[in-house]
Amino acid sequence: MSESNLAERSNGSEAQVSGAEVIAQALKAQDVNYMFGIVGIPVTEISLAAQKVGIRYVGMRNEQAVDICAEELGNNVRPAVTLLGDINAVTQQLLEQFDKIPWQYPPESKWWKNLREKMKSNEAASKELASQKSLPMNYYTVFYHVQEQLPRDCFLVSEGANTMDIGRTVLQNYLPRHRLDAGTFGTMGVGLGFAIAAAVVAKDRNPGQRVICVEGDSAFGFSGMEVETICRYNLPIVLLVVNNNGIYQGLDADTWKEVLKSGDATTVAPPVCLLPHSHYEHVITAFGGKGYFVQTPEELQKSLRQSLEDLTKPSLINIMIEPQAMRKAQDFHWLTSSKI
């Protein structure tokens, strides 16, 4: 090969860009400022290229997926109307129609009256459960004391079965787009990912703003190693693990020991039970965060106050509750059942 041809080939190689660089440049051109992903081929190359063009990259330890699926419409209860499409596009179309034809449901209707009465009865039932002084605590007692200290501008993330469902009725958010959970689905493993994404944005745009991530102990197990991610990036997250030793319900330590006397755990342990008194707070201390183990309302109040005041590191509060604690009875069976 002649020197001229060799020079031409060399110059052409220098002008080439990798596929990862093309992707990164395209994302930057679309005003993408943050990337979240699992490091591996080809994500490693893309993440490095993204950082070179100014995109912030957060390496996760658990992969997530999102789908828009028509088959899910009417999964729980048959709706009068179904809307399928991108939520931004559909919402914009609805708002445009409301601008053209202003309408609101009559405030004095029977439906509104029944709804207000139900809200009052639910509030009274929740307050009664929250006022119980017995130990271990129940869900409502825990959430009552958490709600007292929640910063008004915090991002609130909740994940779990009873933890998420009860938390929706007790833990209040006051600003739009500040509550993140699984919505109408029982998706598990998304809570810490939601919290990390919210915290990256909060840390960048509103220093001092906190993310409160409320997890059931079973839900925490799905992506608990994301605690390392939280500590690696020193994100402003307070994790609350509501620990009832199980999935929906568990057993106390003494009952667990008695159960194991009758045989091997694989044959006698209830499938919904987890190991009693698991010290999840040690997970975060292993990575340099602050961990708390609490069993009383006073301990919960103190640890949460200290966690909110400490802006130097993330925290995890492991909150022990009654293993058999449940939510109040549900009026509609379809709230917890599938139509599939």
C-alpha cells in the first residue's frame, strides 16, 4: 500500500466515530441530561460516551422495564372508558378539549356526597389505628409519626403491598410529581430506582431537597443492593424499611423458632415468612451510610429527625412492626384481585 493511500486511510479512521458516540450525541441533541443503566456490554461504552458529551450517568444494579400494554386495560375492574396512548399526548388532548368545553362534576351530587362521607370514615378509622400504643407498632402508627416530620417539598416514594397501599392513605404529598410508586400495579423492585432518579435531579436542581423512600421488607429485598448506588453517589435519600418479617405477614422470633423445631425450614416455614428481625440497616452502614434499628415511636421520631438533619450521607431506618399487622378491611375485592 502506498504512503498516500495509507495516509488517506489513517485520516478516514480518525474521522470515524463509534456507535456509542453516535447514541450519546443523539441523546444530548434531544436534551437528555441523565442516564440510568446496568453497566455491561454495550452499556459501558455508551455510558462513557455520554459522560464525554456532558450527560450525567448513574450506574444501577437492578434493571427496570416500562410497557404500554393494551391488554392491561380493565385488568382490575371494567372501566366505562379506556384510553390507550402516550400519557403526555393523551393528557394534552384532554386538556385541549376541556379548554373548548369547560366542565366539572356537580359538587352537590350524590356521588360527591358519598365520596366525602367515605373520606371521613376512612380518616377516622386510620386515626384510631394510628393512636394505638401497643408494641410492636402497626403500619398506621408508623406512618402517622413519619407524616409529622415529612418535609413539605420532599419526593415521596413508596413500594410494597400493605406498605404502599396504606402509605397512600396516610402519607401526604403536597406538590405535583412528588409521589412515586407502582401505581395500579403490584410491580416490585422499582422503589429504589425511583428514589435514585428523583434524588439525582433533586441534588442537581434543589440542593437540600430530600427523597423519602418507604419500603416494605419484602419490597426492599427486590433491589436492596441499590443502597450501594445511593451511597456511591451520596444521594439525599432517607430509606424507611417497614419490617413485619414477611410478605404481607410474618412470624415473630419465638414463633419462628418453634416452627423450625418441627422440621427443615424448606418443608415447614410458611412461604410468606422472612427471617425475623433482619437488620437491614446494616446494608447501608456497609457502604458508609447511616443505619438505625427502631422498635418504638420515640425511636422512630428521633432517628427520622436525625436523618433529615444530616445532609452529609444517606440513611436507612429499619422499623420493626407487628408481624401480623394488616390494613383495614377493604370494601371492594377487586382492589386486591386480578381479572386475568
